[in-house]
Amino acid sequence: MFSPKDVALTRKRIREKVPLIHNITNVVVTQITANMLLALGASPAMVNAREEVEEFVIKANALVINLGTITHFQAESMKLAAKMADNHHIPWVMDPVGIGAISYRSHVALDLLAYHPSVIRGNPSEIIGLNAMVHRHPLMGGRGVDSLARSDEALLAAQSLAQYSQSIVSISGKTDYVTDGKQVVAIHNGDAMMPYVTGLGCSATAITAACLAVQQSKIAAAVHAMVLLGVAGERAAKQVKGPGSLCVAILDELYQMDEATLLHASKIEPIQ
Amino acid sequence: MFSPKDVALTRKRIREKVPLIHNITNVVVTQITANMLLALGASPAMVNAREEVEEFVIKANALVINLGTITHFQAESMKLAAKMADNHHIPWVMDPVGIGAISYRSHVALDLLAYHPSVIRGNPSEIIGLNAMVHRHPLMGGRGVDSLARSDEALLAAQSLAQYSQSIVSISGKTDYVTDGKQVVAIHNGDAMMPYVTGLGCSATAITAACLAVQQSKIAAAVHAMVLLGVAGERAAKQVKGPGSLCVAILDELYQMDEATLLHASKIEPIQ
Amino acid sequence: MFSPKDVALTRKRIREKVPLIHNITNVVVTQITANMLLALGASPAMVNAREEVEEFVIKANALVINLGTITHFQAESMKLAAKMADNHHIPWVMDPVGIGAISYRSHVALDLLAYHPSVIRGNPSEIIGLNAMVHRHPLMGGRGVDSLARSDEALLAAQSLAQYSQSIVSISGKTDYVTDGKQVVAIHNGDAMMPYVTGLGCSATAITAACLAVQQSKIAAAVHAMVLLGVAGERAAKQVKGPGSLCVAILDELYQMDEATLLHASKIEPIQ
């Protein structure tokens, strides 16, 4: 389930099935998210209107809800879409951008948990913040949308949040961690230049949705997504001298990524 | 009207006149659309507010209405702008993104037809979907925003839609087709990697608007636009290894495109 | 204050402090703005909701308000955020995109002046337009969002506007000018290809905010920002053949920019 061969199989299935991914996401990352999904072989669609989301989400193979630039109009659409996805067993991923740092969206995120996200994917501050919210702890984390905490510091919070929410929790960082509350898998791919490109975390969320659309095991899908982006990122980083060309090269790498590359480069470590 | 020399003349006039293109478009493609128009030599402006669109559109040389991430606020602005454009004989292009797949926007698109778009430019599923709407057929097409149909399959729908709407209809695909309901022109430029970059269809729409701003013949403008983007795309595709660098290279090619390139590379075939 | 060494010091401090920059900006430039700030070493966050801006802005080290695609919802958030920034002495920059060309946003800009922007950064048409507004002159400038006037033609308007508003005024153009109403500083960096990339003016605004977050002198911050972007732009332009790759290369240059480069390339001329 966590072997490089499994990652390669997920990648192949995305190309074959071309899953439709419904994104309700923030206005900063719409373009890069769509381009990442296209490069991977999926079919992205951004549909936000409350008049449209319920009709559309049931055609989709997976849903992304990203709270990065939430408004109250978008919050309403998010709840409608998440509820419908939950009712129709359509897998969905929540990206709690800025949770813990900003009250309004933190409450929206709590409300959305009622609709059983398959995966919650965030940076360490966001996972710490959301876990504190669900346990009514005082908020600890978060300044803006970039993380102040390290991913290993957020691991206990992730396990606690996964147990509470029954969702897989995926934390990005120098090492990525994915957990279902008991099992913990570490992914050692990626490059230190990646945080200098906006939207790569949000892209990881969208790629997680694409993996969920073709992979029954939620924890495997979450792991495979971090490997796919991490391998693309570290291969791209070797070719470039800054974040502008890194972003371009990641798209090229994701498009070209084949089984041989993944067998060679995937670094997955089940640690618990 | 359809010779490579005519395309080169349109391209030259855009550089000389620097037409102001008013875009009411979706949040995924705002940046790439603006960059495409700038690379071509036009002056893009994105103005969405209902308080602003009527005042602004009459200063513009052409209007783009793209339904990709429509909300009811944007729908209101679209109707105000299209009505004003129609009244003031400002050419405008409608891009019916996702029409046929989603009900709400399909009805907005129908309403907008009353304001006589100069050109309707979409992918095969969208043209099939819109034509079915206007003839009250059961909807046939569309899953998301990517097309499931081929452009030649949509050609009859395009001719029917053009006759009904009195608009030019432009279909993108492996071969692009442009029709006024009787005459049909095929464009054989472009590259198979182009659908892996988000917003190239929407960019074709915006380039169509720029061509309309300097070219009296609506059908010629629609044809020239598909050639300009297609030639840029196929020249760019030869230099790159993936969709990230393809997008960058298309902008460079569009910026550099000169008469010699167009005379050599344009592949226009009036077929009916 | 205006020496190349001072620019290098500001650049170094941004890397060290990683200032949080709150952006309420337009939907065309969100991605490029965030990427520019990240490449520079700052931490960008786009937060627009009226439920969130007051809570968030007081955590930020500087605020950007950009009127490029304003709606009445965003106008409300802008006023709330600017008022709070003013009350809490958080520096903020206004980018009056399209002011002078469009009435609604021109009135919003006038209202925002009451909250004392640290810097107003615009193109020549916008500065001429805003100055005409504050002095109740008939509007002179502006067609769309690209400037019809040259930066030297706007200099008198800039000085008048700076005196009226007590803000620093920064005009971008072939030569950039920064003034506090009395002192005038010219910056001779940049490249003629830069206007063919969307969002570079808006990026200059965001970079100005990042400089304000680490530099007490408002006029120095405004000058340093134009040098940083101008040097990145002219170095990038030497490597590329069009605006697509120019944008990518500017991000790389901004990321790599070190003291030696700035000492060598900065062209600052206090002229009054």
C-alpha cells in the first residue's frame, strides 16, 4: 500500500481515469492548482456558486475545499458541497488554510468537519490550530498562512485530530506525515525551495483529491499524493536557480513522471 | 480574409492600436488571460463590479464574458455589460465554460444570447450543450469544463447555434472550426499538449476579442485568433518538455510573433 | 537612506524578519504578488472577508490595498482593514488601479485616503487621476488599467497628492519617481519589456509594503522597493526572449538577489 510501486499505480490510474476534481478553493492558487491537476492527468473544475455546487459535486470524482480566501458566500457553498459529497460518498479533502490564526474560518472549518472529510491536509500550524479548536483548547498556532511550527511538532496534534474526526490527517513540512490516528507514515521527498512557491501546499491538497478518486485506501491516497508532489519538487529543484523556474519545472516533472522515476525516487517510511 | 497575410495584418493592427479589452472572466484564468493579451499587444482590464461595468465597457474596444466561475453577482454584471456592449456596438465574445454540464450558468448563457454576442467560443461539449439549450433539447454534453466530445462532432451543433444566435461560433479542438452558420473554416494549428495548460481556451476567447477590436469581419477575427494561438502553441511545444514550460513559451512566442512566422505557419482551410 | 547599501540592508532585513504582508488585492495578480513576496523572503497572506480583515491586519507587519477588481464587498473590507491599520500604526500601501478611469473605485480610493496610507503607488494615469479627484478637478487621465501618461508628466500631480494626503507617492514608469511632496527621488532601474507582464505594478506595491515592514523611513521604503523590482527586472530581461520567461526570471532574480548585485546595479538619483 505504501510501496513505490503503489504510488506508480495510482499515478497510472489517474492518467487512465482522468478523474473530475471539483475545487472550491482560494483565489491565489486557482491557476496553479488547475495546472497541477492537468499535468497529473486529472480534470479540474472550479465551481463556487451556491446555485451550482450541489449539482456539480455529484458529477465529480472528488472534492477539494480550501479555506484560503474564504468569504461568507464561499462558506455557504462549501457547506452545501461538503454535505452533498458526504451523502453521496464522494471523497473530499479539506485544506484548513490559516486555521488557528483567524477565528471566522476556524469556525467554518469546525462546521465542515461534520461532513466527514476523507483527508485533512494542512501545514503544521494549521493542524495544531484545528486540533486545538476541536478540543476547545486555547489556540496555539498560526500567524498567517505560512507555518511557524515544524511538521514533527504537529504530529501528536495530527493523530489526535485524526482520531476525533475519523479523517486521515496529512501534514506537509520538511518531512511530511500522514496518519489515520494510529498508523503514521513519513514521506521524505521534497525540497527546501518549495515553500518559496505559492500554492504548492494547496496543490498537494488537490493532488490528494485526485489520488482519492482512484485509490480506495484513504491513507494510501494521502501518502501517494505527497510522494508525487515531493518527487516532482526535488527533481525540479535540481534544474533551477529560483522559485519562478521551480514552479514551471514541477509542472513539467509531474506531467512526465513515469513508473521508473517513482520506483527510484519515492521515500516512504511507515514509522508507527 | 482567411489568408496568412490577413492574420499577420490583424496581428500588426493589434500592436498598433493597443485595443482595450474588458474581461469579465473566471478566477482561474485572470492572470494567463491578461498575460496573453499583453503579449499580443492589447491592453487587458478585468472589471467585474456591477457599479463599474456599464461605465467601463463603453470605453473598451471589445468585451469578453466568460462563465467559468460564475456567481450571481457576476451574472448580474455580465448582463449589464453585455446589454451596454450590444447597445453601443462594441463587439463581444461569450465563452460558455461548463454550459451543458451545469444548469444555473446554462440559463445565464441563454439570457446573454439576447445581447447578440459577436462570437461564441467554446469547446465541443459546451457548443453542443448551448445548442441543445437554445433548441430545448435534452442536454447531451459536458461533465466538467474539459470536453468529452471532438470538435468535428460539434460542427453541426455549431452551425445550428450560429444560425439561431446570428453569432459566429468558434470551436476549439484538435482541429478548430469557425462558422457563421453557412461558411465553415477549419484551422489546423495547435499542439496536443495544449489542453494540459489551464486557460488556453479562455485565452483563445480573449484573443478573439482583441482581433474583433481591429477587424471588421467577425468570422475573420474568430479565425485569426485561433491561428495566432495555435501557431504560438505549436512553436512553443517544440521547445519544451511539459505544460509548465509550454505556457511560458506560448507567451514568448505570441510576443515575438511576426509576419514571416505567420506566413509560414498559418494553416487555414475554408471547407464549406 | 537612498544609497545602494541601504537597499541591500532593507533586502537583508526582509529575509531575516520574514514580515507578514496582508494583501487585499485584485483577482488577476494574487498569484504573482504572493510569489514575489515569497521570493523576496516575506510571508504573504490574502485575506478579504469582512469577518476576517480586522482581526488579521493587526497581526500583519504591513497591509496592501489594491483596487484592481474591486466589488462592494471588497470595498467594505478595505475600509475596515485600512481603518484598523491606521489606528494600530501598521504601515499600508494603496494601489489605485484604474482610478481616474472608473468612478466607483475612484470614490472608494478617496474614502480610503482618510485612513492615511503610508504610500500610494500607481502608474502615471492613476496618480494624475487620484490627484484630480482630491482637488475636485475634472478627471483627466486613464482609459483602462494601463497608463496613457508618462511618469515625468505625473510628477507634479504626485507632489500635489503627497502634500494633500501626507502620504509618500510612488509612480512607476520608464523612470520611477518617489516623493513626499517636497523631496523627489528618481529610480532608473527596470526594463521596457516589464509592462508586458501583468501584475508587476501590483507586485511593486506589495514589495513596497514588505520594505515598509522593516524600514522606518517611508520614503526610503518606497524607493528601495522600486529598486529591488527594477534590478530584478533588468537582470531578468537580459536572459529572456519574451514576457512569459521574463516573469519567471524576475522571481528567480528576486530570490537570489544579494548585496553585491544591489551595490552594482541600483540606480537611485535624488533630484530635488
